Amino acid sequence: MPFFWDEQTLWSGLNFTLSTDVGAIDLLGDVPGVGSFDDVAKGSEEIQPYGSAVRILGLDALERAKRAAGRAKDLLDLGEIAAIRARRSP
């Protein structure tokens, strides 16, 4: 549903999904299974796509978020998270 992207919208909402030319971007004020911004920051790691530093959920926090969401598409991701962990293990 369209909305006005202004200060009032930001103060009135917590989570937003924006459609962009490069795909959907989620802006989350709270992540179920992980918590507030500070909790998310603690469970994140830095990557540098295209030469710019960004923080993403680490695997532990991502798994908690997927389990909390409980949707079929999120639960299917748990297998991929396990495979990534296996590849990262020495």
C-alpha cells in the first residue's frame, strides 16, 4: 500500500519494506526472535558489498529470527543456514 515517506510515517511505524531498483529492503525497528536495535547490533557482522561497509545479521541471530517468524519460507532457510555453518567450520 502506498504511503508518504516522511517523519510522521517513520515515527508511526516500526518495520518497513521498501521496493527499490535493486530489490526489497527491510527497515526493521525490532526483529522477532532477536530483539531491539541494540540486540540486533550485537548479533550482527560487517560485510563490504560494493566497497561499502554494512552490517547484517550473523547466523545465530538470523536463525533465531527465522524460527520466530515461523513461516514456511523462513523455516526452509534453516537448512541453508546449517549448510553455511558447515562450510565455515574448519
